[in-house]
Amino acid sequence: MLNSEEIKRVKKSISDAEKQTSGEIRVYVAKHCGGDPMNVALNKFHSLKMYRTHLRNAVLIYVCPSERKAAIVGDEGIHSRVKPHFWDEALYEMMSHFRHGDMVSGICGGVAVVGDLIKEKYPCLEDDVNELSDEVIVEDEA
């Protein structure tokens, strides 16, 4: 899992990415995936109530380091405006780092790519409010 310095680094990447977009990005680091990462990520997205943003433009980056799995889920405000495989570039960025054992660079790189992708559809607004915490969610070790 991630240590405190690595968590700070990921949090900063979220904050930096969100400076360019009205979209909201969260990162969830799981101890075990327990199934298809996309299905698990969708469940986490809903349990975290990420659909409650004003523009429905939240994105969850879900990673499971122990199983080298990842998925990205965007809310309906994003999915209604993009093509299939929209997240492939961000997933590729993450997985290329994961294969070399660099989980943190992979997550931070994925966050940066997600920020770049969504800023085209949701540029930063003058009165933008950070609707979701930038804190990295790390599943309990227990």
C-alpha cells in the first residue's frame, strides 16, 4: 500500500489536475479487488456518493496494487459527452508504471491524464468549488 509521503504526492497530483478543470477526481487504493475492477469501481463510486456533484463530472480512479488492477469511472456528465475507450490513455499511463513496480508514479500519471482529458469537456470555472475531497482513500489493512 502507500506510505504517508506517497499519499501526499498523489493528493498533490489530484489538486494540481483539478486546478485545470471543474471536474472532481478521487483515488481509491484497494487492498484486494475481489472481482472485475470496473464493477468494483462502479460500486465504490456509488458508495462514495460521487454522483452528487453539481455537473455530474466526478471521476474515480480505482487501483488495486496487490493484483495490479485498475479502473476509471466517470459520472454521467462525462460519459454522455465522450467516446468509448475515453479512459484508455490514462489506464495505459498507469499500467506502464505499475508493470515496473512504480505504483505512485502510475497513479499520479493517471490523475494527470484524467485531468487533461476532462478539462476539454469541463474547463475550470471562475466560481469553481471543490465538491469532493482530494484525500486519497486507502482501504483499511485489516
